[in-house]
Amino acid sequence: MNRALELAVLGMGSVSPNPLVGCVIVYNNKIIGEGFHQKNGEKLAEVNAIESVRDHSLLRESTLYVTLEPCSHHGKTPPCSDLIIKKGIKKVVVAVEDPNPLVSGSGIRKLRDAGVQVELALGRDKALEVNKRFFMSMVNKRPYVILKWAQTADRFLARKNYDSKWISDEYSRAIVHTWRAQEDAIMVGKNTAKYDNPKLTVRGTAGKNPLRVVLDQKLELDRKLELFSDGLPTLCYNLNDSKVLSETEFIKVTGKSFIEGVLTDLGLRNIQSLIVEGGAQLLSSFIDKDLWDEARVFTSPKFFGDGIKAPDINIPYTEEPLMSDKLLTYRNK
């Protein structure tokens, strides 16, 4: 199961809104097949694992380990549970049930009804961690929210004039681009868009660009900014108007609190994960409303002495030394 979980994460950034799934097939205490879900719309983990087995006659005496319950419904691909039954696999070990209402235990029931022995919950905690984005989306109907910022040693995000280039070092900035390629969407507030004029794209590493999201409640931002003028998709949430101009979709938020309304709409768009990159007011709003799941904070050895203060998170964190910076990671339990 540990190997299956290692395989699952190889699909990071390529399978959303599907879950990350890894699968291993064992015969006589030896792995004879393995696979993972590589890309949305393509073959699922169980299919890839079964197809990797050279001698299919061994499948009837093999055990299949999979990180998420095999599906039982027709989507872009046929049900994996049907293939497992067809191949005569007699034992399946599942780390965790699928929270998707289209599955939600029905895959396990189908296997058991066909005489397959199913064991559940081996490696459950690790499986939940691997698919934390998928579970957040399915259960809470909103993206998994990752707050990210860089701060000085005296905990400032920027100078008084909003200048923040560069607090973190080049190595830390490269890590951020890897993260962007792994997540569905990335968000900034009005001031960050105005003063930094960010592209919010993936550079220096392989991977897709996340969907860009900017919050501009009164529609005050200049349309010549990169987010609106470089030909790439952007969602602009506001309180005034809904319209589409070129590659920018403007969405009027009504009803709930502004941030809750934004997260609800992103959930409806099957956005499973969101990086919030600033600024300070936006980050603090997510913290104050307890609408965050993880915070990744680069802390530089630099000192500003004065400026715009970083948000406060008063819970334990893990610390990882990098080049000249430290990475602090907070988890909102």
C-alpha cells in the first residue's frame, strides 16, 4: 500500500478533478504489476496496473492494493470494479472509501457481491493526506485552500510602499513555481495585482498554469495589468457585474460573505485546490474566517524594520531549512 501511495502522487497536477490513485498487484508476495492515474480522462490506476502484468493468468491468485475505492460507474472510462471482477482477482485491499456520491461504497459492494474479498482502511490516514484536495472538494464543496507568503525575519510582507521584491531567495521562488503546477487555481487580492502586477503562471518548470483568480470588489484594477491582458484565463470576482471580456470572466458575488461566495463558485467549477498568494489583508481574511487548510510561509534572514505586517497564525508549525530561507508549514486541523 505504501508503494501504491507513492505511485498515486505521481499524478499530481494532471488528474484533477479526479482523485490521485495508485495501484499495486501482488502475486506470491511479489509485485507483478503497478500503475497510477496519469491524466484526467485517461486510463485509471487499476487499469494501468492490470495491463502492466505480463501473465494475466496470475491475476486469479493475486491481491490488488489500491489507494481509493474502485469506481462502479461509467464516467470518461468504464468502471474499474467491473474489470477487477472480469479478471478474476479474488482479493482487493482498499485504503479508503470514495466520498464521491456516484461511488461512496458501491464499488466495494459490487466487488463483494461478486465474491471478491475486500479489506478496507489499510493506510487510510496516508490515503486521506494524499487526496486531501479531492476529499475537501467532495465533502465541503470548496477548494483545499493553501495560503502562501514570504516574510522577513522581523515578519514583514512588504515595505510601506508595497514593494516586496525580493524577500525570498531564488531557490524558494523556484519551489513556488512547482507548487503552482500542482494546484488548480491561484489567487491574489487587488493590492497585490496593482502593485506587483504578477503573471501567476508556471515558469522554470514543467506543468500547466493554474487558473488565475483576482478579487477586485469595486472593479478598480487597470485592464492593462498582466492578469487581464496577456491572453490567459482569469476569473475576477467582484460586487458589481458579471460579464466576459476576452479571456477574463468577471463574476458578481452575492449573498454570502465575499470570500465564502468566491469559494462556493470555485467549488461549483470543480476547482479542488487554491493557492492564495496575497496580499496581507486577503490572507488575514481567510485566517479570520477559518477558511484555510494549509499555510506555507517562507521566512527570509532579511530585516525591513517597518512595513506591512505578515498575518498571524497561532498554532504549531513544522520548519524546514532551505538555502538562505526557512519554510514554515501550518496545518489547520
